[in-house]
Amino acid sequence: MIVRKHVQLLGSWGSTAVDLKQAIELIASGTVDRRTLVSHEFVLDKADEAFAFQEKGQAIKVVVKP
């Protein structure tokens, strides 16, 4: 379908390897509590609601769990 419809797929990366390393260090040292970064959790059956909720900008991080 991608080829036939001439779909273009663009990706982006919002952080660098240095950013990732710093984030891991902050979490490992206890400076940042990773549990507070997840603001909402949804079960897999409610994934559509999770995406809609995230799109409204009312969450920090939404996790969908099986």
C-alpha cells in the first residue's frame, strides 16, 4: 500500500545520545523519579482512548499495558 499510494513516511528524533545518557544517569542516581513521569495508564482494550487522551495534551506520558 505504501508504494502504490506513494506514501511518504518521515521520522524524527527528539533527543541525542548525550540526552539519553544524562536521563539514564538522573534516573539511576534517584534525582528523577521515573514513576512520576507516567501520568496515566490504560489497558490495551482502551488504547484508542489512551491515544485520544494524549492528543488532548492533558498528560505527561500515557502508557498502554497489555
